Amino acid sequence: MRVHNSFIINLDKISSIEGTSLIIDKKIIPVSQTHIKELMAQLNIHGSSKEDH
């Protein structure tokens, strides 16, 4: 999923979320204001499907 003009990420690799940044493999990835709502929606859907398994 694209989270910034310079970054496309795999949702399964997210370690944590801090404000408008993601932590993946101890690296900070910025999330643009344009993509933050879509990211949160995807994480909610993605998280729900993980819990169902």
C-alpha cells in the first residue's frame, strides 16, 4: 500500500504506528496526510481479518 509518494509498504511488516509515521524493521516511514485515512481503514480491515483466523 502506498503511504507516501516515496514509500509503498506491506501492511504485514508494520511494527508500530507513532503519530503519522510507521515503524518497519526499526526504520521510520512517514505517512502523508493524503494517505493516512486510507491506511487506517486498511489496518482496521486487515486487523479484523487477522483476528478471525
